[in-house]
Amino acid sequence: MRAIRVSETGGPEVLRLEELPDPQPGARDVVVRVRAAGVNPVDTYRRAGTHGRPPELPWIPGSDAAGVVERVGAAVTGVAPGDRVYTDHTAVRAYAELMLCRATQLHPLPARISFAGGASLGVPYATAYRALFQRGAARAGETLLVHGGTGGVGLAVIQLARAAGLTVIATGGTERGRDEARRQGADHVLDHRAPGYLDSVAELTGGKGVDLVIEMLANVNLGRDLGLLARGGRVVVVGSRGTAEIDSRDTMTRDADIRGLTLFNTPAEDLAAIHAALGRGLENGALSPVIDAELPLADAPLAHERVMAPGHQGKIVLIP
């Protein structure tokens, strides 16, 4: 099979397309023919050696994939050859034509969702659901600010929040991205490159403030987020690229919370609940992943550059 392999940490150039032996399933394993593999920022951190969980080298990146079950081990139940599936974030080695998984890492992919869409679910949609409901305790009728609403996680947050009855304020840095946020259901969309763009939040909320912020770049925005919260408000930090300075009095006067999130900390029972909810949303049409670009597997270096560049909308996927 062809796969992207990393033999040394470094820049995107260390992502090399190689010919490797096909994986062979053990009794409890499943081999999936990968039709699309999702690219996530965490893949770039691990490739560069800057992630808290560095990979063992040589390493095939990726956890998000969608495809068709090709072979199953003798002890496997619940999936069969020919099934359309997507992987959750616990899977490994997605940047390849074939992927070895456990059945517990696979979830049914409805026929209405493309393979590229399926490869957009494992990290972005699971992160969005956990941020909103398991960490953020979002409730119908609340007002949500998605600070960075045009990437894969941000658009997933918008779809989930709208389906759950929240009022959604989203921010984006490009007109194209803001248009996409509106299409996905954001009630109000702000240009986060405009001076004083957050001044309108008070007006949009009748002076109350927002109940919940899902924050994609805490090192830039966290201090300002706290000043936007209603009493009892919460900020869930999904992404950050450095340290943040805050005035802790902003939490005191509002009885506010700052809550972190790393998907790898998700307990098994919470993960099962996430994918049960996502599966229903995919079936009934409430959720529909947005694809920014589909690139050949050999273009993995370009995909790693693009996923970290400002302005992309939705998910970048690799097609083996």
C-alpha cells in the first residue's frame, strides 16, 4: 500500500509518500480501505515534534478517515466487509490506502455523507460536541460566541448549536469564511479583523453578554472573551498557540468559568455518547461536514501548510 510516513520530525517536507506492506488483521482487528483521510492541526504539531505526545518514529500520521471495511479478524463482531465507516480520534495511521483499526474505533457512515465528509468527523465534530455539551454545558435558549467559526471545528460547533436551539454569534477573518458561517446557521457573523468588532456583542445580547464562548485561539482572545460573558458564563478553550494574559477579576464579577479541552482526555462513556449523537445528526441532516479542499495523498505537505494558514473554511482531506 501507499502511505505517508515520517521518519524524522520537522517541517512539512518530512511527510514522504512511500510503498509499505499491507497491514494484516489479527483476530480483533479490522482493515479499512481508506477513501479519504482528514488533516488536523494536531497532526502538524506531532509531525513537528512540538506536541505533548510525540509519535514513535517512523510514523504514519492521521486519525480521521472514512472508507470501506475490507477485512475483519475472526473475533470481530458488529462490522463486516463492505460497511461504510468513519474512524474516531483514537484511530491511527490514517494517511494511507489501508488502515488497521479495532471495531470500537469505527462508526457507521450514512449513505448521504461522502467519504470526504466522513473524514471530517473524528476530531472536529467530536471536539465540537464535547466543547459545547460535555464541557460547556450548553442549553437551548443560550447565546454562544464561536471565536473562530470558519474552520472545521468552528463550523461543526455552529451546526450543533443551531440544532440544539442556541443563538450563535460567529467570527471569521475572510468574507468567504463569514459567508460559510452564515450558510451553516450562524445568526450573527463578525469580522474579527475589524477594529472594535466585539463592541457589537453587548448590543446583540441586549447588554447581557454571551453565555458560552468556544475559543479557538485563546492566546489572542481569552482576555477579551471574559469581558463578554454573562453572569455564570463559560469559556471553553479548544485551541491556543501560546500563553494568555487575563484579568481574573473578570471571572470573579461574573461567577465565570474557564474550561479546557483535549479530546484525548475524553472518557470512553463520553466518547460513546458523542458518536451516538453525531450518528443521529448525520442521519437526519442536522449535520453536514463542510469540505475546504480534497488533495491527493502525495500532497500531504501542502495540506499541512494549508491547515495552519489563516482563512481556510471547513476540512482539508487527503484522497489516497
